[in-house]
Amino acid sequence: MTDQSTEVTARRIARQLNLLDILPIAEAAGRDIMAVFERGFSVTQKSDNTPVTEADQAASERIVAGLEQGWDWPVLTEEAADINWATRSGWTTYWLVDPLDGTREFIRRSGDFTVNIALIHDHRPVFGLIHAPTTGQNWWGGIAHDACQQEKDAEATGISVCAFPDQTRDWVELGSRSHRSSAASQLSDLLGEHEIRPRGSSLKMCHIAAGEGHLYIRMGPTSEWDTAAGQAILEAAGGVLVRLPDLTPLRYNTKEELENPWFIAASALDERWTDPLRTWYARTGSAGDTG
């Protein structure tokens, strides 16, 4: 299949989605999460030593049931990610879900956690929806859907990224509250003086898509469900989410492991950050790439 016909097929599939069918699923999962958040909860550890709560499971069950009722595509969710590679490798189109992105933020009660739902076709996120349970905000977008933001109970508005300012001191880097690595800090220092605003979960990508930040450096472990919805929204808003060090877009379901390589989300590829990136890699020899 040619690149052009692949693009046409992807757009046809994305156009099958009606936001009014998907948004209630995410918002219902958000209500399930907030019910647990408000009454208190216990925390257990998964096999990879990451935390999980009953809110993760409740939201996962809600989303999977809703998606399976509405569409025939398979669903891959963080809370049920043990589907074997022999099965998963045959998927062309599927849902990729993080029912509670930012579990550590949820446990810390910071409020910076989200519900992430993405549709993947041919290894590419073609639609993404992110819901913030604590504020009721929603963001969505994809290859056949404009990037939009919706405040709770308000009309949706279109969003787009903003250009990098001329002076780096006016740049806004969105940093992880819980996962900022020394490598990301080292690269950030090479950019020169600029503002760093802490944000949790996929909200960082939403803020860049809405023109409220310019850069998010992630040089640490993430999984595919962490980024897919945010990537679809950010790309629809005119931005990029690229793997390091080759600066190509992240792709999904290309290997048995579900870990992402290191990546950067940005309003644009700009030599004022790509050149320091190359300098950093040349100096450190780091790969930071899991696949």
C-alpha cells in the first residue's frame, strides 16, 4: 500500500469516530476515579513495581466495556496489557488506553492525572482524547479531527501550538512532577535560561497543544499508553512528539515490548533545541532507546 493510500485509509477510519460516543465513556471513567479519590484508597504494586489503585481498575473496566460495545476494534489497556505478541502483532487498528495516567499524582492527591483514550491505525495514533477528572477539562484531536479543548460544561474551542519565542528565556518547558531524570535536566540546562513549569501525566502534551508551553523532555521510562492520545492531539494542533535521537514520530505496536524510547514533545522542531540535543548525545553517547 502506498503512503497516500495508507493516509486515505487512516483518515477514513478516524472519521468513523463520533466524539459524542467516546467522550461520555472517558467522563464516566473520570467519575469512577473521583469516587475513589474522594473516599480514600489503598495502593498495591504491580509486577514492574509501579503503583496501582482500585481507581485504575474501575476506570479500565468502564472504558473497555464502553469501547467494546461501540466498536469492533480490540482494546489494549495498561491494566490488561498481557495480550500476547502473536495476537497483538496482527492488529492493524486498535484502541490504546491508559485509564488513569498519573497514578503517582493520584496517590499524592495533586490532581494532575488523566484518562487517555487513543485509536491506533497502522502503528500511528489517529485520534486521541484526554479527560482530566479533577477539573472536567477535555482535549481531543486527530488526523481527521481538529484539535480542541473544552472546559467543564463549556463549548469546545479549537487549539493550536505557539511558536518558540525568539529569546530562550521566554520558553516554557513543562517538566514531570514525579519523573524528571538527570538526563532531561542536563539537556534542559543546555537550552539556556528558560521557565520550567511542573505538570503531571499527559497534561504536559495538552498544554503544549493549547499554546501554553513549548517543550517537554522525557528521558526516562514510559509505555505506549502514556503517549498515544497526547501525540494525536499534539500533532493535530500542529506540534510534534518525536523519539530520540533520530527525531522521528513515535510509532506503536511495532515490537513485543510496550516501552517507549526517550522522546521530546514540542510545538515545533527548532534548531535551538535540536542542536543542543545532538551536542548532548555526542558528549554522553547515550542511547535511551528501548526499541
